[in-house]
Amino acid sequence: MKRILLTITITAALGITMSCSKDDGLFGSKSIKGTIAEEYMDGSNALYWGEGATLGLFKGTTANEKFSLSSGSGSRNGVFKSDGGETNGNAIDGSVAIVPYNSGNSVSTSEGIATIKMTVPETITFSEAGIYDAGVCPLVAVSNDKKCNSFSFVAPLGGVSVKLTGEVAITRVEITAKGGEIINGNLSVKADKDGVRSIEMTGGTSTTVIECKAGIQLTKVAKDFVVFLPYGVYSEGFSIKVQSADGALNFINVDGPQKITKARILNISRQQFVVYSDINASSSERANCYMVTAGGGYYFDATVKGNGQSGIHPTFKDQSATLSPVGAKLLWEEVNGLITGVSYENGKIYFACSGKDGNALIGATDAEGNVIWSWNIWSTSAPADLTLGDWIFMDRNLGAKSIDDHGLYFQWGRKDPFSSIIDFDSGKGAGKYHPVEGGPSDNENVKNTISYSVAHPDTYLRASSRNNDWLLEAPQRYLWGVNFEADGLAAHAPMKTIYDPCPAGYSVSTAAALAAGLSAGATNNGSYLTLFNGQLKVPASGFLYSGGYGWYNQDGFCGLWSCSTSWGNTENAFRLRGTDDAYDNYDRATGHPVRCVRISQ
């Protein structure tokens, strides 16, 4: 009995979906009643008639007439009045109805199945969020009655809804299928009296735009913005760009695969519209590292390498400081959820930071997704400046969460850090890894170059078998701005280069500064070293071993790189060696923390 009842219920529902009924006494020959028969999964996303909705009535392949909504806006039941046409006052004569009306629409019918040619626009207009003008979502109705004046419409598409809250007015929403699937263009629908049988979309694009006229004001109560698109699986999900009336942008990433179901809405989780600010607003200087001291939305200039043209050392010769990205992506983060919403737009990289302590690496990419430059985002409480002798030191290592944290590790001369929170691996296994390349053989030596290091900022480069350095090519001596043999230990202020890893206004400390700290009084307590007679604390860090990968003597070694190459050995650089309160020169493929000194305000 239950099975019979279910069959009856389904049959009845299908009959309602595409049925036609006559009511000449109420509507007369120049009016059509239109009912949207199919509600969406979430009742708040039901499709309603909107102001200006239009209907085309077809008999055979020809549109008899255009009808416009005269009553019922904001509801699922509307009355459409004729705009004039081929009927010329005669009785309505048609069996297929399409919303919205378009003079380019066409219909062919064979054995009760209508093939309906429609257009899904690339740009649609919303006047009010939460009420979706049926004109932006194609609807169809098929009847066996050749003279029908009351239609029940169904949607041949599914939808994606983003729910937004905030305090701004939204003027534009763009949704893009990241896998390149077509979501607008020429739509062919096969339907009969029982509903939609199949669809095919051709000739369109993978991005649809919602224009919101004068702007839709957001509030604390979420408002919905919906794009209707073909049902099916979207391999890489969706990217959504939202713009406010004052030009602020937000980016929402929905990873794939995502399944869109016919006549159902995929609801994206509620999103707070974040107002993004310039991460470097207090300075015109650019850098390879940007500090974030509070959670929020930020952007930075992604068209400049490091500190720009001023960072091009004369020995770099033909290098350029200009970048032309087409995208951006998060390469790694120490804390899950530290960085979200990484996007590129008009020369800027946008991201949101949770405000948790930690580091992340964001890369600018070319059209193929290859990294062309990258930046360290350092989320931390604001470091203090300590004036010690002739230098102003940061109170902590670069990337550190506090003065007691060892921070990040750098191969000498490279701008991009390595985190001890992330394991090292040759590309195997799951989880977070710094890949390892280069070094042991001539075949791998070809990766020991500046260009490879820039394109693979998260990859540790083993020391080359040729020179025991991560780098084989020139220029080698000025990557961080000081050549010890040319400039001497007395060099106080290096030229900050495009490869310097410190934030704007700072550079890696000089050899002279570290040597002065030792001379002013150094004490090694095992877990940390103090310089300048106890005023500057250097926590035990160990180091990243140059001959392979992995951490060495991490608990007992208090070391720092300087910005200076060493004397007498072209593959070494000057470092603080904290095991015996001294300094020496060491393999530049080794990973050490760095301490930044201020060079400008």
C-alpha cells in the first residue's frame, strides 16, 4: 500500500509541475497565469517572480507573443499581460512558455518533447537580495493543451548561493567555475509535460556577474546572492568575488569538486564582508615580509619584487624588479586557517588573517600557476625596537612569536623562509612538507640556481656537490647586500636587496652588529645566548643541515646569519656561532634564523 501511495503522489506531483488549466472567466484572452511550481531545497531560497519578469508563449517554433508581469511580484504566482504580438486580440494559442522572453528563443516539438533554445546571460541584475527575479533564472513550461493560458514553470538549472553579512552595500558579485566549466551561454533544454529531461550549455563563459544596481545594503542578517547554472559536478569548485559600493573587494574560495543538483541551491557558508586594508599603509617601502599584528583583511602590492628597484644591486645587472602576476595562492601556513581567501586582483594580492601567531607564505603566479615571487606573512604581536650600540635591533628573530621563539630559518641569501613546524620530505607522504631538491649530483645541480629558488620558495636546496653551496651561479656575494671581503667587518648598513627577507624598514643584521654584540658582553645559558651585556636575547635554534635536510643540534645551538658573505671562502657566509660565544663563516646552504636591524623608519 505504501508503494502505491508513493507512486500516486509522484504522479500527481509531476502532473502539477507542467500542467495547464483554463480559466477564461478570470484571465481572458490577453492574460496568462504563471506559477513557479518547484521550490528549492532551502525554503529561504525559493524562486519568486520579480519586477519586470517576462514570458514568451510559443506555438510550434514561433513565439506568439511577449507577456510582462502585471501582478504577483515577490510571490510564486503571477499574472502576465500581453505586450501585443501575433495574436492581435485573438485567443491565446500556445503550448510552450519560456521565462524570460527573448526574441532569439526557439522551440521545436517532436512526440510531445519540446527542445527549447534559450540564453543564460553572462550578466544578470538583482534589485533585492533574497528575492530572485525569475528573469535571471530560465524557467520552462510544456503543456499538451494547444491553447493554454495557465502554466506551471520549472527551472532546468541549479544554483549557487553566497550568504553575506556586513555593513557595506554590495554592487557586484562574480562567480567563476575554477575548472573552466561553462555556466552561461546558449542553453538547450529538452522538456515535456512531466518536467525537464536534459540540458546542454554551449558557447558561454565560466564567469557570471550579478550587478546590484545602486547597491544592496548588507546587515547582520545574511542576504543571499544566487547565480543559476547547469547541474553537474564542478571539478575545482568556485571562486567568488564580491565588490562593495566604495570599491572594496572580498574573495571567497569554494574548493571542488562541488555537485550542483537540478532545481536545488548549493548554499555557501555564511560570509562576513571584510573591508581590506593596505598591509603597508604606513610606508611606501615594499618588502618580502609583511607583519600582521591583528586579524582582518589585507592587501599588498604584488607587482614589485622585494623592495623594488632600489633593491637591484649593481652586480645583479639585467634583473628587473617588476612583476606581472595573473593569480595568487597560499603555499604553506604554520597554523591551519591562519590565512584564507588568497586572491589576486589588479596588481594586488588580497588575503584574510585570523590573527593567530604564526607564519605563512603566499605566492604570485603566472597563467600556468607557476610561482613567480612570494612573500612571508608574519602574524605576531608588534616587535619592539632595541637600540644597542650603533644599531636598532628587533627584539626577536624574524618570524618568531616571542623573544623566546627561534622563528624561521633561511638558507643564506634566499628571501623565503623554512618553518621548523613543517617537516622535510622529498615529496612523499601526506601533510605539510618542505620538498628537498638539488645538490648531490650533476643532474640535480641544475636546480641550484636563483631562478629555481624563486620558483620553488618552499623547497630546500641541498648543498651542491660542486661548491658546497645551495647556489652555483653568480651573483653570489651580494644577495643580502654585503660582501665581507669588499666591504669588511666594519660595514654598518648594507644595501637592502630584493632578496632581503626582513620587513620594510629592516634588513638582516650586519656582521659588524653581531660582532659588536659579542664584544659588548655575551653569555650562553644553553637554552639561549645574550648579547650586548644581556640586552639582546638569542634563543637556541639549532640549524638546518646543509648536506641533507632536517634539524641539527636544535636544543643547544644559538646561531644567526648575518647579511655578509665570509672571508676567504666563496661558498660561506658570516654567522653568529652561539655554542662558544663567537662567530665564524659557514656553508650558505645551512639554514639559520636571522635578526633584523632597522635601516629606516
